[in-house]
Amino acid sequence: MSLRKQISKKLRKIRRDKEMSQDELAFKAKTSQTHIGQIERGDTGFTIDTLDKIMKVLKINLKDLI
């Protein structure tokens, strides 16, 4: 499994564990729900900036994703 897919799976799990919807995460991270869904499914790549915004909203750091 690629690193991107691993990160995508962990992002989804962490978001769900925090009982946060994709819509809520997208709003707080200033992106779209569609983009969050694509990231979580591993359908699209993401920039470091986008990942940083998501991590700040979820209150996690990079080591939590690897």
C-alpha cells in the first residue's frame, strides 16, 4: 500500500473516531467535502498545505498518520 493510501485511511479513521463529518472537517479546513472524500478514499493526492490544515483541525501531527 502506498504512503498516500496509508495516510488517507488513517485520516478517515481519526476523523470518524472524533465523530466529525466530512462536511465539518472540510468547512474548518477551508476545502470542499468532495475533496475530503477524495483524499480519504485515496482517489486524489493532496498538498502539504492541505494536509497541514486537516491535521490542525483534527489536532494531530504527522507521526499520527504514519
